[in-house]
Amino acid sequence: MPLLQTQAISKSFGATRALREVSFEADSGRVLALIGENGAGKSTLMKVLSGAHLPDAGTMHLAGEPYRPTGPQDARKAGVAMIYQELNLAPDLSVADNVMLGCEMHALGWLNRRAQNRRVREALATLGYPDLDLQTPVNRLSVGMQQLVEVARALVMNARVIVFDEPTSSLTQNDVTRLFEVIRRLRESQRAVIYISHFLEEVREICDDYAVLRDGEVVGSGVLQDVDESQLVEMMVGRSVDELFPSVPHKMGEVVLKLDKLATPSLPIPADLELRRGEILGVAGLVGAGRTELLRAIFALDPVRQGTVQIAGQLSPHQPRARIRQGLGFVSEDRKGEGLAQIRSIEDNATLSRLQPYSTGGLLNLGKRRSAVDSWMKRLEVKALSTKQPIYALSGGNQQKVALARVLHQDADVLLLDEPTRGIDVGTKSQIYRLMGEQAAAGRAIIFVSSYLPELLAVSDRVAVMSRGRIREIRAAEDWTEETVMAISIRGSEADE
Amino acid sequence: MSDDKGPSPKSNAFSVQALNSFGVFLALVIVFLVFLVADQMQPDGGSFATWRNVTVICAQTSVIAVAALGMTLIIISGGIDLSAGTGLALAATALAWALDRGHSATTAVLLCVLVGSLCGTINGLLISTLRVVPFIVTLGTMSIYMGFAKYIANQTTIRPPLDAVPNWLSTLVSTNANDRWLGFPWGVWFALGLTIVMSLLLRYTVFGRYVFALGSNEATARLCGINVPLVKTSIYAISGGLVGIAGLYHFSKLSSANPTSGLGMELEIIAAVVIGGGSLSGGQGSVLGTLNGALIIAVIGSGCTLLGFQNFTTDIIIGGIIIAAVTLDQYRQRRFAT
């Protein structure tokens, strides 16, 4: 008998049907991959599992008993724990206090720390970390270890089903390896693990079973060994893989961006680079290799210590304002933190870096601006109610399109795109690849930073591999394979040790 | 795995906290020594580092210190209470009013603490039910409480007849030799007792963990099944009770109560917490740190007076200390973070 079973779960929000008769099973001692594009209904399904939403129809059973949680705490008590992308920890509290938060062991309110520590230690030992210092405040742990603390909390609550939502999106390669080890231990201890992810390679590595969601429906499920990657993608997207990386022919022109020994405090090793019009230069490397720092240095977001930047043959003073004026556009990897003003509207965000066309003597012509933004939204197929909608109300993919609309609206000659496809669905990714190709064909140059090698190799003309703050090697994209890119990323770091 | 822990295994939450409190204590010692030396260099100096002056400093700071104990709780939980000053004056006014009306001292004192506690409870309820940020709610109640105090006092200062004020109340923070017990007025000992109780509450009880959890990440606290509105209201209620007790001290100083005398006190109370290492973004702070913070302010006040500085100099110096303390704290946090 499966440990967790859902039968024909449906959930609607107004006219939108987020889930349609979703049925799946999670067995103890197995890892179930729940895959699907953004908006496919994964997060709604998760909220139903965790009790944050009540389903409109359908039933759930946990170990044969009817399971109908009324809230996250209720779900936890029943034995279903969620590990969200955004970790739920109290950063100032210690490891032990975080693990026991909400289920403290006490006598009349007086904490029994000894008993608590024993229990926490036990949970950590199950996960393979018996030696973690219990008194360290969690804000001094790496994201990977913080995640571990959350898993330990689930164990302390006797969780039988543990759901991971995109757990690796903010982890380094080492942490990912470690997390997988933890998940294997959970599997060995006969718990059921549900693993939600975009990354099919990861899914293949850690999961046993799969269920694919598309438009709120389960379009396929079974044992992972029976399907190959392209079949999974087809199920997710509803079309074949060939259409995923649309190629737009483009030609290289003269040099438009030239770095000469550019260095900043966070990019201490001087970098040299040349970029031509009509070129897409991919930048690969592990997290921490200095890719974002390179882009920040080029855009003068970090104080430049030495070196020069030439844009179209002109030396550029080291200020973001000057860079924008000379035709550079930057899309940050951190949409929430610095890329977009979340509470401001689409039109404000899309035009912030270039308001001149709509201003006369400092006064804005809002109507003119709105119609301009409107046409950009149509071109990029941004799904929103109006140009006035605030950013936070949009899905990740649409937010990213607004961020791109800003640099396009700015009419930048050189686009610096930092992980432009992170956390967005396959369909939107494909649109963004096409857009990049079109921009290159129009004579613009693009620096494209990505951790996802297949897209990097498919979309770029040349690929630079960075490690330890250094550009190690640049070759034409067709001269790289995923293996050689990885080899350079890793070897570089060892050579410096 | 050791690479992830960053700090050495020996450094744990307790020692970090102890270190923070110790840092504030060290600052107190330094401030004290600076004034000691400056005082000695004066032609008629030597009165700063006397037992008598130390007693006066402690007695004077106890109003702020007691109220700041509650404020520590609030600030750790990520809140703020701007109404602490006027709430304190309201409690003191209620006390004076009751004594003036001929009620027994016990009734009056109970009323005082009760009024303080009620003020806090109202803050807590408003914050958790209206979901308005504490800054705004208490900005509002700050004015409301002062209004009530004025109403009770009929816009003047209430001076209950001297024989209505029991001796133990009027000598609460008296520094006369025969009012002292083991060197200090009993009010100072009581304040110290409260400090210890609050310190234990924060460190060894489930409630204490919830206070930190709330200030650290409220969403997580809710997810872990903590009754957030209840804990919040309790925090403000307890803090209000302490504000009420501070009202006793306030009344005792002059044996009278002025409804507007609490204005501005909230800032001194908050300053004590902040100098003591409390973080206005929540999750951090300690009762011992706050006590030291309050003492630092008092030592500077006393030192400046004895050095013949004018009142405004003291204000400027304290302002500078607040900014310096927070800057230093942030710098230290950042160093730990890497």
C-alpha cells in the first residue's frame, strides 16, 4: 500500500483550474519526482498537501487513513513535512532551538535542554551529521547546512512524508551532493520523499518514480528507468525537444565591448575580454567562480580597482550611469533583491533605466509611456492584467520578461544577462532563447551567464569557463562538451589550491 | 563538513551572546574610567567615583532600566513600543490619583502595575489583530495614553498628601544612608531581581525561545505552530507590566505624577536596549546588555553633570554613543557572517 495517496484532487481559484483530478502515489522507501513547468500546478499541489489550501474535490490518504490537513501544523503532526525553497528558519536561533521550534520539550514552560539536545542529535545522526554543533546560530551555517536543519526538524516531528520544493536551486555543487546523500538516508529509513524540481539530471540521479504535471493535470507517471529525458521534456512541455532551443541565424561584427585588466574587490584577478556585435558569449562556471562578479565589474556595480572598459571604442567612466548611457544593459540574477522593484508596476520597472523619451522638463507623459510598455509586453508575451500590475503579482517567468523588457527598452547594445532563465518554466526559457538570438541578429552583443550547461552550449556562440575568479578558457561553443566545461571548472579550482 | 560551520566548534550561541553582553559591559567600564580620569583631573574633582555617586547613578537609572527590560523583550521579538514613556506616566498618574483619593497604598500600587500592563496588552492586541506595524500602533497609543493621563490628572500634576504615600514607596530609590540596604536603595535590588527573572525567562523557557523565533522569522514561527498573536500579546503585556513597575519608580522620585512627564522617556528606554546590543530588526538582544546600556546612559549623564558640562552636551554625547554602538554592532555581525 502506498504511504501517501491522492485521488482526483481538484482545486480552482476563481475561473482558473489549478489542479484537475490529480492522482499520484508516494511509496515509503522511494523518492518520487514531481516535475512540471512553472504554473503547471506543482506549488498548488504542494499547498494542498501541506494543508495551506483545502482541495475542492478529491481525497487523500496517508498510510491508509484519510488525510485532510487543515494547516501546515496539522500536516506536520500527521507526518507530512515540507522543505520549501525559501527556508523556514529563525536565523538567530541555534541549530537545536530551530529543530525543536514549536515542539519544545519542557516542564511547565521550563526548557529541558538536555532531552532536547539528545533528540536533535538523534535526528542529525539519522541524516549522517552526528557532529554538527547544536549551539551554532543557523545564520552562520551555509544554505546547505541550513536545509539540513530543516530536514532534522521534520524528523523530530516524526515526518513520514518529506516534500522538497526545488531544493537545489540555491545550493552549491557540494551541497547538492550532500543533500542527495541525506535524501538517500531518508529513503533507507523507509520514509517517502517527494522531490519537486526543474532539473531533469537531478531527478534522474536521486529519484525512483516520477509524475509529470502539465496545466494542473498529471500527464504521465511511472518508474523513471522506463523513460528517457526527451520523453519527460515532451510530457512537461507538450512538444518536442528540438523546439526548445530555437536557433536564429546571426553574424558577428566589430568589437563592441573590450575589457582591459578589469578588477574589483570581488573580482581581484584582472580580467581581459572582447565581445563582438552579434555575438552571444556564454559564461560557465561553478557557483562562486566569479561570473556574477565579472558582470558586476563590467557594469561598474562594484568599485573598479583597476583596468578599463571600452564600449564601441570609447573608454567608459566607472559608473553604472555611464555604462547605461554608452549602451550596456544588465539583468541581475536576483530578481527579488535587486533586479526589479517588486512593489512597483510593470511600467515603472520596464522604463526605469530610460525615461527620457517620455519626459519634457522633468514631467512624465504617462500615457505615452504606457503605450510603449504595452507594446513591449505584447512583444515579449508578458502575461499580466495591465501595465500597472505590480511585479510581485507576476510569475517568475513573467517577472524575468519585464527585467528583459527593461534592457531592451533601454535599447542597449550589450546585454549582460545573469542566469536569465533561472527558476522559470521551459516554455518561457525557449522564448528567451529566441529573443536572445533575435537581439544578436539585430547586431547586439550578449554575455550570457548560466549554470545550466545544455542551454549555455546550445545558445552561445562562444563559451568562457570561469573558476576561482579567473576566465580559464574561451572556445567556440561547438568545441565544448558538458564534460570538458565541467573538467575546466573543477580543475581550475584544484590548480589554485 | 567543518568548512561549513565557519566558526570554531567552541563558539556557540551562548558564548556569542555572552561575548555581546561582555562587549557592552566593557563599554560601560571604559565610559566609567574615562569620566573617572576626567573627574580626577578637575581641580575640585574626585566626587565621581565615590560610592555615593555610584548609588545615585544606579538609583537614577532604575526607572529606565526596569522599563527597558520589557522593551528588550519587545525589540527581540521584532517590535517596538513608542508608548512606553506615556504609558509609564499614565501608570504613575493612576497611582497618584488613587493615593490622592484616599485608596490604600496596596490598591494604588496594584492599579499602577495593572494600568501599565493594560496599556501593553492593548498594544499587543492592536498589533496582532489589526496587523498594523508596531511602530504605527504604538505611535497612536503613545498619544492616547497621554490623553488619558491628562484626563485623570485634570491636566495638572497630582501631588497626593505626604501621609498618603507609604514610606517604602517614597524611599524606593532614595539614596539616604538609612534608606539603603546592603549599600543600595531597595528599589535598585528589586530592579536587579527583575533583571534576573527576565534573563531566565528569555533563556530557559519555551516562551523565551518563541520571543527570539518571532523576531528572527515570524513566518517560520507560525509554520512551527506557534500561536503568534498570543505570544505577541503576552510580550507586550509583560512589557507593559514592567512599564507599570517603572511607573512606581517614576512616582517615587518626586512623590508626584505629571501626565506629560513620560514624553521622551520611550526614546531613552529604546536607546538603552539598542546600546545594549538589541537589534531593531529583531532576533537579537539580551537583558544584561540592556542593563549595561541603561547604566552607560546614566554614567554619561552623571559624569557630564559632575564635569560641569551643560545639559545639551550630554544629549549630544548620548546621541553619538547610540550611533557608535549600532555601527560597531553591525560591523561585528558582518565579520561573524563571513
